[in-house]
Amino acid sequence: MNVTRTQLVKIGNSRGVRIPKPLIDQAGLQSEVEIVVDRGRLVIRPLTRPRMNWEELFREMAANNDDRLLDAPARTTWDDKEWEW
């Protein structure tokens, strides 16, 4: 584990921490991060977004022929009476 010492920097009424570029690169941080308090420690981690990289993963599934339905489609009365094209 790399340990780096730094100081808090005053930013208005708040405080900031300068994070060295090598640590930013190692942690995979981008422009947005999540900060949580965990057992008295601040944890800064990359922001994860739901469905992140789905487009790439779907292309990979299609290339592997793994994008098929698992079950056969089943018609319902809703399909016959309610659905409009």
C-alpha cells in the first residue's frame, strides 16, 4: 500500500485534499467521485453509474451469440386485446 502525506487546503468554508496524479491513476478516478465515511475513514472511489458500459457489453454478447432469449415468448390476453401497434 502506498502512503502519501498531504495537508488539508482551505477552500472557502470547506477543506480540500490534493491527490497526486499517480494515486488518481491507480484508483481510476475521473472527474466525479463518491466520498463515504467508513469506520472513521474517508473513502474516495470512482463514481459508478448503473448501466455503465452496457453498450459495449451488449456488442460482446452479440459477437458471442449470447444475446438470445432464454425462454420462448409467451402470448397473453393483454397482447391480443390491449396492445396496439
